Amino acid sequence: DLLQVTGDRPAFDRLCVEYAEACETSPPSWREAPVAAAVAAPAGVRQLSLQGVLTAEGAQPVADLARLVEQKVAAQVDCAKLIGCDDEVAGQLATLLTTARRRKLALTLVNVDAVLRRLNYRLQVGTAEHEPAWRLLLELLQRHASQEVFEERAVDYAVTFELSPPSWEVLPQALAVAAEL
């Protein structure tokens, strides 16, 4: 998956040969990724990109985002090349997104569909692991899904951790428009 997202076809092909030999089965096939629609940020809005697998040791973009939230600077964050993150970074991102939403700061995330799919797949109901990733999932759903989808996963969170989940909050109009980008 990492080679697929980063577009390294030669390395992917080499690894497929090794996979086929080691596992004695067909390797995954290369999927041509759809070209992500470039979404231009409005004037005066800072742009950041999250990419790869973010861990506590290599999360400089998250630290940059934290500075922007602290300084109350509007930002657009492109997640097209984000593969995932560890629980520590997931917790940091969840906290930053929640803080920005509560401050009514225009913090827009674009190209989050793949991240949402991976988080939804990874987080299993009843398996009390990855609580920070659950919080990140719920915050992303708050911004990029219907209330019904959010509430279904909020109930899953409550069942899994035996904690009250965050509540759905209607986004202020300016943030709702920004979240639709």
C-alpha cells in the first residue's frame, strides 16, 4: 500500500515478485490511483500536506498544524497522500481538530475519504484498542459525514470503551462550507 500511494511502481513490481515467491500466491495488482482533484485554498489560508505514515518521531507537519491552530490561522490540510498514523499522532490530530472546531477556526481537510476508509476498517467494535484513533475517526466524521454515520460510530465507541462518546455538533455555517470542499 505504501508503494502504491507513493507511486513507486518499480519498487512495487520488485516486491510483487518477492511476495509471489514467498507466499506462493498471486501478489496484489497495481491500481492506477485516480488523480486527486486539486483544491485551491482561498487567499490568506495556509496550506499543509499530511503524507505517509505519521509517527511521533516524524510528525513535523502535525507540529506545524498545532502552531497554526494555536495562532488561530486558517489552514487547509491535504490528506491525499496520508496513509495512516500511530495512536499518539492520531490523538494529537483529534485534539487539534476539536480545538479548531470549538474556536470556530477555519481548518479544512481535503481528500480525507481514503483516511476515513482505513480508520473505519482498522477500528473494530469491542476491541478496546487505539482509543486516540477512534477519537480521530469521530472528529473526521463530524466534519465529513452525515450525523447518522457519526452517531453509528459514536455508539460503537461507547460500546468498545464503555465511555460516553463525543456528541454531534452542528458546524457553524462558515466551517460547514469549508468542510464540503
